[in-house]
Amino acid sequence: MNRGEHKFIWQAADWPNWQYDLPALMPLLADASRYHGLLLGRLADLGTTFRDEASLTALTEDVIRTSAIEGELLDAAAVR
């Protein structure tokens, strides 16, 4: 599926049976896993208050962006 070809991912002809190149993805997945571990380590050093606030911010942004895909614009204060 090319970017912008369909409005929604489920509209692709190959949904949900995608083809992918696992050897090409493995280094990227390994990097993502490594950076995830580094981020968790740094958040642990900052304490639970900051970690909880960072998690809440990330979840709020995720809800707002996911809703925007469907055309619904949400306010961060309303989501929280």
C-alpha cells in the first residue's frame, strides 16, 4: 500500500494480509527496542511523578491524533 493511496488502512486490497521484508525490518525493530529501554531507564531516574505525567501526556496525544485520523478534533484538556 502506498502512502496516501487510501484514506483508511483497511481499504487496502491486501488488508490485513500485508507482505513485509523481515530481514530489512529487524535492525529497525532492534533499534526501537533499544531506544525504548533507554527511555524507560531515564524515566525511572526521574521518579514516579514525572514518569506518570509523561505517560499521561503521551496517552493524551495518542488519543487526540487517533481521533484526528477519523476527522474528530479533540481538545487536550477535554481528553484528560
